[in-house]
Amino acid sequence: MMHDGYSGWMLGGMWIFTLLFWILVIASVVCLVNWLRRRNTRESALDLLKKRYARGEIDQEAFERMKKDVEAGSE
């Protein structure tokens, strides 16, 4: 068979597209797994309470009162 001169370049360059395809597939799977893991993690009530206190939404007195309620509810 005779080659027209382009087949060597075409076949030689195809590995780049194959490599890019697999990189895209692997990156997509990694992103999906990370998204699912983050979506399924839930913060405890105490963690949320600590964040509210740190942001200044509640004062120390309210924090302590709510903390006792949360700890009593988890027993």
C-alpha cells in the first residue's frame, strides 16, 4: 500500500488525543467522587453552633445555653 505522507503524522499524533481523552475521564471521575463526598458530609449541631459564635451571630451566654441543649439532646 502506498501512503500519501499524512498517515504517519496522523497516526503519530493520535496518541495525544487518546491521552487527553483519558485525562479528561480520570479528572471527571475524581471531581465526581469529591463532589459526592462533600455533599454527604454533614456538620454536627455543635459545629454549626461554634461557627455562629465565631461569626458573632450569638453571644457567649447564648452559645453556652445552646451548647448545653445540644449536648443534652445527644445523650
